[in-house]
Amino acid sequence: MNKVLRELIIVQFREYWRAPEVLFWTLGFPIMIASVLGLLYSFKPAENHRVAYIVQESSENNRQNLDHIKTNDIIKSNQKNFQNLAHFFENLQIDLPGKSIRKISFEKMDRESAEKAYRSGKIEIIVQLQIDGSLQYLYDPANERAENLYLWIDNRIHENSSNVKSQVLKLNQRGSRYIDRLIPGLIALGIMNSTLWGIGWTLIEFRIKKFLRRMIVTPMRKIDFMLSISIVRMGLSVIEAGILFLFARYFFDVRLQGDFLTFAVLFLAGHIAFSGLSILLASRTNNTRVGNGLINIVTMPMFLLSGVFFSYHSFPDWMVSIIQYLPLTILADTMRNVFLYNASFMSIGFSILYLVTFGVILYIAGLKYYRWY
Amino acid sequence: MKSSKGKPIIEIKNVVKRYKDQLAVDQVSFTINQGEYVALLGPNGAGKTTIVEMIEGIIKPDSGEILIEGLTWKGDDRYLKSILGVSFQETRFMDKSTVSETLKLFCAFYNIGSGRVDEVLELINLSEKKNSYVENLSGGQRQKLAIGIALLNNPKILLLDEPTTGLDPQARREIWMILKNLKNQGRSMILTTHYMEEAEFLCEKILIMHTGRILAQGRLEELLAAHSEGGIIEIRLENETDALKLYDLISVTDSTCQLAEKTIYLKSKTPAVFLKNILGITEEQNVIISDLQVRTMTLDDLFILMAGQHLHE
């Protein structure tokens, strides 16, 4: 190794070594994330899949098939033993292909409750035992996890009773598809990312450039500066969300079922929440590597846990009780309620109040500790 | 702005500032009168920037008092910001803003009409660059822009922290001329620098600083007159061992003697007599002189005699 190269390497390592905060965010933070996620996914039952099953009640039409059922011993046996089969699944610790250990629990529901649970993301698949002894699986095939779940359940059932007929009903009408749940979640995620990276990063960069310091020695009011940053980012977030929504509307026929004004107020509340958070995160550091770590440590857990891509209800209950109060979870869930179920302004009042209060408190705390120089 | 020299506009009284275990400013006191151009002259780490930042209100002194027009930063900050014009050692503006857009932004901060932009562009000789992005400006042009921003509000006090550090001689001289042309408008200026020529060219009053203290202050001619009787003798030796040997011998009898690397500086009222003696000593001790100068004192000499190092170190 030539001397120049060696010195260049040494000098760069020294930069890390002599800045412990950078060392932490470069080496410590990934280890920390890996440890936390590793613990979550390795030593605990990481995901608890909930399957709704419906036992179709006898009706006039169904009774017409009764003779057929009586003649088919396998189906009769299946129908009779369905509860036992479900009980068997409930307590089974299973290993899904290529995944960690997960638990599947079956919950008996009526059709209406099952659909409601499906729409809210609490369950990903509905299994319906027909009066003729056959099975119907209802889920969105675009949801890979639901598809895996269907394959696994169906295989297990056929291992026990090879003659059971099964049929997949695609839940892909508007409002019940995976994409319908995904788009409001992505809009919420977009607000978080755009705000935290946009505002947080800009503030750190301005501090490094000493531009903040230059402005603060003029009579400019600090609040005007902060508002300007927030308004600019809000404008960009609106454009981002608008493009995403138009794309989803044009290609997937995703529609806003709720009131636009309610959606707009929720959007603003989300922006306020994450603006406050970004100002607090960027309040002290003048190092982009530290800023990068700080923003990541906040965004990554929410990205993984807040149910943007998959329902957080599959996490253990103790985790769900924490996850549901994360600002991204509140924003994404409420946005889905407005998008898919036409939730009224009053019904989402708590979420809006929660997000605005969260943002204002962090904003005040951030400004209190803010380093302008 | 009318000229009314003489009235104190900035009063620094027994100011102390410490950073962790380092004393940056140690019991500093001085007064600047309206219309005065004052240089804080000293090497890096002398405490110049700390003093200027305390005047700007960016940092607070640990003890002592700073009065600007008799006011303090407690409660009068908005007014004080409106009468100060500030240029930092280094500021980067928005890269994708043009020069005139940048000036216009700062006009808004001072609630000044954007008509001031063209006036300032002329003052700083940057009119032809008004539509250029900041990222495309040279170092000198960026520094001119920084000074332009400092001048936007027609400030009573200009605070310029090393405005020409890192610039080439031509750009430095251009900035000197801009600042020189601003004189006689009743405006006061504090300029920190480690360029002796800059202090001499621009400022009538000079405060020489070293390790947080003021070593000497006064008008340039006063400072030099107080120390320049006779002449400065500069003896450069072949090597540091010889320099140290000779320094030890001279310093016993001459307290003004200072050693900087291989060169000995001293002040003598009778240089001719001293030279005769010193040549005898060098022959006796077998040390070799590589260069010898006798001249009148400069600010740099004065600083070396006081601090034992060059201004640029």
C-alpha cells in the first residue's frame, strides 16, 4: 500500500474515531436496529395471523343440498369437525415457508364482523365453511401474505381431508383490495418522510452553512423562518400526495370515499405532527451523519411497524398497544377511515387533536433547545 | 448618515468569555466612538471573533458588560439588530438563488424596499453579477455579497469578521476599496483581521490582541511612536541552535528581545552601537548570521515584540 493511500485511509478512519457521535450513528445505530428487530422477530412470536372463519347457517336454499351432503361422508365429516379443526389451528405453532415462527389463530365470526375486521386490516383472509361442506377463501390475491396464508391453510386442510372442495373468492372490488388500504398508508408515509427529511435535513444544512446564524442577526422573526420552512414542505407534500393519488385513481381506480375537507384537515394535522418532530430532531446537531441517524431512528420503526404495508394487528398484542399510538399509525389508520369508510370529521376528531397536540408540543420543545448558531 | 465622531457607540467593559477550559476573552475593555474604524488585530485564537460575536449578540459574555448606544442585548435586541451590519468569517447562502434574490431576501428581513438592492450592488461593484447564482460566484464575489448584505440596512455599526481571509491580493484590495469608500458617513466599523496592511489601510484605531487580552490599543501612529524610538533589528541565523544560543546571550541584557524560529527581533535606541557589539559576540561564539536588517518599526514588529510570534501564526 502506498503512503498516500495509507494516510488517506487513516485520516478518514480518524475522522470517525474522533467523533463519537458519528461513530455511534454509523456503527452503533445499525447494530441497535438489528438487535431490536432481531429480538422482535427471533425470540418472540413476531406475527400473529388472525383468520376469520364463518360457518354458513342453514337456509331454505341450503336445505335443498342436504341430501347431497348426507351422501358425502367426507364433507359431512368436515362440517362436523370444522370446529375441532379450527381449534387445532388455533394452538398450532407453525413454520411458514421461508419465514420465522408465526402463530395463526382462528376466530369464528358472522359475515358482517368478518368483513369489518377484514377492512380494518385486523384479519387478512376469511374462510367460510359452506353448508355443502366446501370451503370458500375470501382475500385479495394482490396481498402476498394473504396468498401465503391461504396456501398454507388449504394444504393443512387437505392433509386431513383430501376430498374437501375449496374455492377462492377474490376480494378485489374497490374498497376491499390491498391497494385501497395501501394508498392512504402511502400518503401518510409520504407526509412523514417528506417532512422529516425535508424540514430536518434543510435545518441541519442551513446550520452547517451558517445561514441560520446569518439570518438570526437580522430582525427576522424566528417564527417566520420556521413557518416558511413548514409551509414550503407542506406545499411539496401536497404535490407528492396529489401525484400519488392521481396515479392510484387512474391505474387502480382508488377513490376518496370521505369528505375532501376532512381529508385536507387530517393531512394538515399529520403535517403539523411531523413538522414538530422534525424541528425537535434537527434542533441541535450540525453534523449530517448524526442528522441522518436521528431521522432514521425515528422513521424506520414507524416505517416497519405502523401498518402502512401490512397490518400491525399481526404483531403481538403488547406491541400493538404501543404501535397504535405512533403518529404514523394514527395518521395512516385515520386516513384509511376517511378514504375507505367515509369517516366524518367528528369521528376522527380525536386523531386530529392527537396529531396536532403531538406536533405543537414537540415544536415548542424543539424551539426551546434550538441551536441557531 | 451624518458624521458626528467622538460619541461612544460601543463600550466593552471587563468582558470575560470562557469555552470549557479555555479562556477566550480575558477582562477586555475598550470603547469605540461613532464614525471610528477600528481593527481587532491578532493571530488566530486571539479572541477577536469571540469579541465580535458578543457584540453581535450571538454569544453572551460570562461576565462584564457590552453597551451599544448605551443599550444591551437584554430587551433591545430588535433595535440593535436593525443598526448592526454583520459579515461573518464564512457564510454560505442559498446556492440556487441569484445575487439580487439573496439581497432581496435580506431586504425583507430589515423591512426595506427592494430598490435598495441596486444601490448596494453598485456599492459592492457586483451589478454585473446580479443575475448569477450564488454557487457560481468566486470567493471574492461571495465576500462582496456578504458585505453587501451587511450594508443593506445602512447600519450605524459594521462588524466584519476577517472579510478578506483566504482571498487573493486583488480581491482583497477590491474589498478594501469598497470599505474605504464607505468612510466619512458617520458609520463605525469593527474589523477583525490578522493582516497588518488591512488594519493600517482601513482603520484609524487598532487593538492588538493576543490570547484573549488586548496588548495595546490606539491610533496606528501612536502605537508605533510609543515603541519605535531607534529601530528594529532583525537577525536571522543559519540554524535554530545558533539562534537560541544568541538569543540567550542577548536576552540577558535586552528585555525587548524576541525569538521566532531562526530569527531574533529586538528594539534598539542606538542600533549602530548594538550592531558593533553583536558582531563581536557572533564572532566570539562562532554563530553564523544569514541575514541582518535594521529598519523602522511596523505593526508586525510591534506584535512580535509583544507576543513573541508573527501575526499570521
